[in-house]
Amino acid sequence: MAAPEDPGLHYLLAQVFLALDMPENARLELETTLELRPTDVPALTRLGVLFYRTGQRDLAEASWRQALAVEGTAGEARLCLSRSLADAALSAQTAGNPAKADRLWRLALEADPGNGEAATALYANETPQPSRAGPGATAGDTAPKATN
């Protein structure tokens, strides 16, 4: 039988409470897990997901960053953090705040260099435009070469 001081037991209870749609109970069990084992990456990641689902984005991102500080290769934490930052960037962009959106897109890409949405959004305006000179033109050309 598992002891009440067993962090694994509390983590499993949290999973059960999540499945039963009892987020407050799940949060308490995850926090107990982390009191007993502060570097538990799955518990930190799950707590971040729970915070995100309850609209506490800052706490969610802090949990995922903590998970990444413990284990830099924590894939789920990395993806969750990047997705959250990308969502915030999209909101900032939609609200007409391009500077904030740019900063958040960069953070999303830093969290997950494979985030295609962030890369596309960030570099869409930075891509050099093709010359009007056409293919095969030299740097000094300004118009397509005439063919005879």
C-alpha cells in the first residue's frame, strides 16, 4: 500500500480527479506531489495544463518554464509553453498590438523552434521580396531582360 508521503500516489490521484472533471482536487494533489518532489516534471507539466484550462495563463507558463528548468528536453512542457505564447501573440496581433505580438511570437519560437505558426508569423514580413528584375537578373538590373 502506498504511503501518504508518496508523490506518485498523489500524482495518480490528480490524474483520476482530472478524469472526473474535478480540477480543484487535481490541483491540490499536484501541489502535494510537488511539495514532496519539487522537480517532478510530469506534475509541473500537468499543473500548467490545469492552470491554462482555468484561464490562469501566467501560472501555466510559469509551471511549464519550471518543468523546462528541471529538464530542458521536456517535450510536452515545451510544446504547451510555445502554444500558449503563440495564442497570446495571435491575440495581441488581432488587438492591433504588433510590437507585443512580435515579442510573443519570438518567445513562442524560442520555446519550440519547430513551431511553424510562430516562424511563419514572425518571418512573413522579414522575407526579402523578389526583385522585379526577374529570374537570371544581376544585382544592377531593374527590369526583366529582353529576349531577341
